[in-house]
Amino acid sequence: MSSAYPIVPLKSYRFFFQTIEPVRLPDYPGSAWRGALGHALKRTVCVVRNTPCSQCLLKNSCAYSYVFETPPPADAEKMRKYTAAPHPFVLRLPESSSIDSNYNLDLILFGHGQRYFPYLIHALQTAGKDGIGGKRQVFDLIQIDELDTQGNSRSIYQNGALLPQQPALSPPVPDMPACVELTFHSPLRIKHEQKNLTPSDFNFGALFSTLLRRISMISYFHTDTPLETDFAGLTVQARQIEIVEQQLQWYDWTRYSSRQQTEMNLGGLVGSIKLDTKGLDAFWPYLWLGQWTHVGKATSMGLGAYSVKPASLPVGDDEASIP
């Protein structure tokens, strides 16, 4: 079965940790958490040591391979030239590290990735105990909450016991307001014509085409409802959409890659844009869903996170303010 509208069943979880000292992590610690999670998950499930995942006979039934390597199926019609599909998860980090000993981390799982949730609980618990960041700060997992698409929470894990959960659902799309504001909370990295978009050349067309491709790939590889729509037509239409107000800046950020043994520059755009939603109907479901999928590069470690809210049109426009 396919869908003409984006449908990505997903689940959001909030992991609550405690540490014996004030939290000391970088501004965007998603790289540290993602790396620690991957190492812990592989140690947990790998039964074929010293074998690259791509050469392993178990790669199509392994939790680590599916979550972190995500090989496209042999019969996949999309991404046949790529060695890995989009991962079935993103991490979402607090916007600022707490100065006390409490810390929370969000995990969002897409589609079939939900089946590996118990493995990820164990791996995140192990990663926290092993220590996060350059100073190996220890975090003890004390609770996990299930978050619905409205942000309401329900405790599902305490003292090692996991309660039954609600089924994964694609976030319902609300009515579109007259003007919306997109706020990018973590660096947004989008490549357009072989270079990273900067505040001076940022445009809606590049943003939407990147988001459309990501949602399409997630729905194709991780759900039972692959997206079938007029990709070319939407991409052309998106180039005509004007941004009515923009407050973006470039944020420089580097991380050390233990796999590549080098510093990597992962700077990107942070800030906000406003869009008059006249003519935006076709794009609205994607913009809304993108709040959970993130957009751009390095999404699994928390980059490209954004939120959408109603806004007022800039002074001088004819539209009334949204209550």
C-alpha cells in the first residue's frame, strides 16, 4: 500500500538520567550520545565479531545493522547506489545542558524501528553507565516517558520494568494558520549546488526538497506506506515560495569522529523563518511531520531539529494576526 500524503508512524520517548555532578556536555552533545549508543548496541547484539556489517550473514536481521548501518534491502527500488538508507531514529537533545544533576534525552523511532526499542533502552542505559563525552561523565537511567504527538507524557519504564505502550501513529496534521514560524533549534545543514546553504542564500525550495526526500526515504524503508506523490511538481512549486521574514545565523560546530579519527565541521543554520501560508497547502503536511523527522544532514545525532508554530505576519501585510 502507498500513500499520496506523508505517513510515518512514530514514537517519541524521553529518557531521564541522573548524574552525581553538574552536567558538563557540549552545546550539541548528540554526536557523543549517538556514538556511545552505537558502541553499546553493537556490543549488546553482535555475535559475529570482527566482521564488517556489510559482509555479515546476519545483517538483515540484526538490531545494530538495521538501526545504525541500515542497509537497503537487495530488492529496493530506491537508493540502489547507496550503501545505507536513512536511520530509523533521531535523538533530540535539550537546548541547553542543565547545571544540576538531572538530564533528559529524547529518542524518536520511525516505523519498523519500534521493534528494537528494548534493545535501545538497554544500549542507552549501558552508554550512560560507560560515560558520555570527553570526560566520560556517567549518567544513570532512572525513567522513560512515552510522549504523544501533543507532548503529553506517560511513564513506561522504571526500575527495569517496561510497561505496554500505545501503538505508533503518524502525527495528525492540524489546520494550517495564515502564517507560520519555523524555528531551527539545532544546526541545519543543507547542501545545495555542492555547498552548504548560508543565511544569504537560504531558500524554501532547497529546504523543502531536502525534507521531501528525507520523508520519502523514511516512509519507503521503514514503513508499510511508501510515499507516492508528484515529487518533481512539488519541488518546482516549492521554488516559488517566498520567505516573508528570516532571522538565521550560521553556528560553527565541530566534532571528533572516532571512526574517521579526525575533526569534522558540522556547523549549520540556527534561528527562524516566517512563511505566509497562501499557496502552502501542498507543503503543510510535510512541514508539520518534519518536526519529528528533522531535516538536513546528521539528523540522527539531533541536527536539523525544528518546531512550527502560528505567527503574525510582518507589519505591512494585510493578513490579521493569528490568535
